[in-house]
Amino acid sequence: MGECTVSEFDEGTAVVRRPDEAAGTTAGTMAATTSVFDAELDKGWQIGGGINGGLLLSLAARAVGEHFAAAGASHPYPVSVSGYYVSASRPGPAELRVETVRTARSHSTGQASLLQADDEGLPLERLRVLAHFGDLARADEDVRTSATPPQLPPVEQCIGTEHAPPEFLASANLLERIDLRLDPAYVGWALGKPSGEGRLQGWLRLADGRESDPLSLLFALDALPPVTFDLGLFGWTPTVELTAHIRALPAPGWLRVTHSTRNLAGGYLEEDCEIWDSRDRLVAQSRQLAVVPR
Amino acid sequence: MGECTVSEFDEGTAVVRRPDEAAGTTAGTMAATTSVFDAELDKGWQIGGGINGGLLLSLAARAVGEHFAAAGASHPYPVSVSGYYVSASRPGPAELRVETVRTARSHSTGQASLLQADDEGLPLERLRVLAHFGDLARADEDVRTSATPPQLPPVEQCIGTEHAPPEFLASANLLERIDLRLDPAYVGWALGKPSGEGRLQGWLRLADGRESDPLSLLFALDALPPVTFDLGLFGWTPTVELTAHIRALPAPGWLRVTHSTRNLAGGYLEEDCEIWDSRDRLVAQSRQLAVVPR
């Protein structure tokens, strides 16, 4: 990546503010401050029928962050972000409407709606997001953690995604944007022998070398193949809700990412993700609720 | 509880729709359907400085559910609910503004804002909520779970909350509304010897005998003392975000509730909760992000 080149991730999550356009008043707050942004959903981030849910969460968080920055808030980083996915997004133009929920001492809290035009040109919501922004750079250094980083074989002993099911690869453009090396202990599904444990883990970085930051961690939390592969379920598992917590600013280098599920029931499963950075710090956690493949 | 008596929980989460009042247009959707409700936050649900966060989440979900029911939606139960807490609520009147985000085949998705008047009588937001509603009664019966219910001593060998720190009990009215029996293995903190593991677990039911349903599970996910007691931290741990997933309709009887944390860092901790019902089914899961006591 040349010094003056914009990374694929930053290009994919770029938002352009519409000057002097307020998004209207809102049900939730009196005299809410609002912003409207335009974005382009690039097909390079496609997975299955739509754009990757993690990329959309990063995009929405970027819009919220720019909205707060323009208002002079001193809370530059997403701390907690919840996405409610309500329809499948497609490559093409998108609009983001952002409003301030509340600005307080510790957090600035915002809401974003991501919309695209439907077949008749009417705005159709794809994703509704709530987010707390804070200042992770000023975080308390007291760490008492019983969580331990995953034990992974060295990067060169892990394997790429070329062994994923062909029907998965056929609609997974985003795999070209990431460098993912999966732990061989949990890729038996590629040979027809899933472990049944409900786990996937591996090394991850962006393919063009862009280092991680809180925004790219939001994407990384949803970048691996679905954990249902390890249960022998190869269909599509649409995310209905994903909540991410960014727990620390990530150090440069490879990320270690784990996905696991403990309860597939009633047509849903939860998928928990953890991301550890190169200095063994737990930098992000998420849980998503997804629909079980039929 | 007499047959015609309203339970304390249902009284505490009652909402009264304002006739023919729309909450205004919204930033997120075109021509959003909106409702406004009035509620009363009863001091009986107080804990520390404010009203219990789980009770507020139940209250907001009840308003969203009534909003959808009035619109004829066939999605009666909360499946996923995320609350972003932005200021501490107080006993007294509150207003709930609810809007439809989207109604689709599997889910109806809504948003709620809970507001109270500030010292000058202006509306101040306490809590912003997103929720997917669905139909848990029609859920797929396929269950593949590796999660196992907690091993608890019998109810009569567990202990009440009378041994909690006096400063906690002094502002914990809500303990009178619940029957909570904690596992002795994780109440060493009451004797000055916290286990340090970051775990609390016990049996829980509503004191007046009201059986559980998805709405009361939202409260039960945040009804135990903070898990930080088991780390020897006895200050106040305000919730900043809580996402709950209701995974099945609960059976009657005692609930088993576990709380745990694995990562206290950067001034925050996550607190994971699971609730198991009397037929050994995992009926609810949640994670909250809370502020570490100083």
C-alpha cells in the first residue's frame, strides 16, 4: 500500500456529508442534532446475497463518528455499537441518517439509519444502529482479566479460505479484501468432517496491509465464515442483530479472532466473537443473533 | 397473589397509550408509525441511584410490543432488545416514544425512547432501545446446544440477599420484589472473601409469584447484585449498554441465573448473564457493558 493510497477498507466505509441538510426531527429527542451522509456500497464487500454486516456496521459507526466530530465532541472512538439488520443491502448508493441521542461527559450516544432505494426508488431501511462513542485513548490502565488469548498454530501452519464450500466462495468477494488463516483444528468442515463444537478461529488482517483501529475491528468481528460450518450447516445465516464492544485500541499486526456458538435453538443461534491483538490484549468482543440455515 | 390482582411486575411496567398522538416524524424511516405512552417509574424498583436497568428495558419492550399489537403485527415476543442508557432515571412519571423501524415476515423491529422531565421540566432521555419482535411460540424445535445449566445447590441451601453490603441494601428496594437465593460458592464477598472469579449465580423468581414470560426475563437478566462484588469491588457499576436475547418461552417455576465477567479493562467490564428455566432450557442470554466502580 503506497503512502498516499486510501485503503480498501477506508474507501469502502467512506461517507460524504450532505451540506446543510438536516434529517428532520425525531421521535426520540427534542431538537435532535442530525446529519445526512451519502455512501457507496461496493460489491467487493459482498458475501452471499448482500454486503457484509460487519462492513455496514463500520460504515454506520464512521458516519456517527464524523457527526460527533463535526459537533466538536471529544469522544472519537466507538465503545459499544448495536446493529439491527432489517433488510439485505445491495451494492450501490446508500444514505446514512445520523442523530445525536445524548452527549454526556463519558459518552456521546448516537443513532444511525442506513437506507437504500427500493425497486420503486423509495427509501428502504437496511440497518438501524445505536452507538456509544468514548475516548479509548484515555482509558484506565487497570486490567483484571480471566480471559486468555486463543492458542493458534503459527500463521504459516494455518490455512486460507480456498477450501470453503464452492457455493460460499462463489458469492464471497470480501475474501479478497482480507488475509484470513484458519486454525486447522476447526476446518474439518472443508473435508466433510466438521468438529461439531461450533467453533472457528484464525489469524486475520486486511489484505492491503491497513492496520487495525476501532472502526476496522467492527468489520473484523463479522469477517469469518459462519460458525455454523463447524456444525455441518452450510446454508446462509443472516445476522439479525450484532452488538460489538471495543475494549481497547488495537496494536499493529495480525489479529487473532475466535467465533463460537453454544446454543442453536428455536431457529436462531448466537455467535460470539473475540479479537485479540499482537500484545495479547482482548480488544473487541461481540455477540450476534443469526438465523439458523434451513 | 389473588386471581384478580395485578402483579408488581406488571404494575411496574404498565404503559398507557396517549390516544391519537403521534410522536412526530423520524430521521430513520419515511412515514414511520409512532406511538406515545405514559408510565410511572415506581421507587419499589430502585437500586442505587436510579431505577433498575432491567426493569426499564422490560418497560420499553412492553411499549414496543403494545405498539406492534395495536398495528396488528403477529410478532408478540421480544427476541432481541438492546438498551443504551444515557442518564440515570428517577422515580416518577416517564414518557415512552415508540416507532416502527420495519415490519417484515419474521420480525417487527421497533425503537423506543424513554424520557423524563429534567429539573426545568424539559424532556431528558434516559434510555434508547432497539428491539426485534418475533413469535417464539412458533419456534423451530431443533435444539443443538453445548451450553449446560449451572450446577446449583438446592434452593433451601442457597442464601438470600440479606448479607449484601449495607450500603447496597440501603438503596436496593427492588430486592423486596424478588426472591433471590444465591449459590454459597460465590457469596464469599459477603464475608470479605470474594472468590475473585467474577461470578454470581442463584435461583430467582418474582416475590409475588408471577410466573416468567419474555418481558419479565428482560428484568431478570439484570436483577442480581453486580458481578463485581465477586471481584471485591463494591461501588456502583452503571450499565451503559445491555443487549438481551430471549431464546425460548420460559416454563413456570424457579429460574437459574448466572452472571460472569471475563474482562475488566479500560474502565469497563462486560457482564454476561444466562437464564435457565425449570425444564433445563436456556431461555435468555445477555451481555451488558458497565462502568468499573472507582
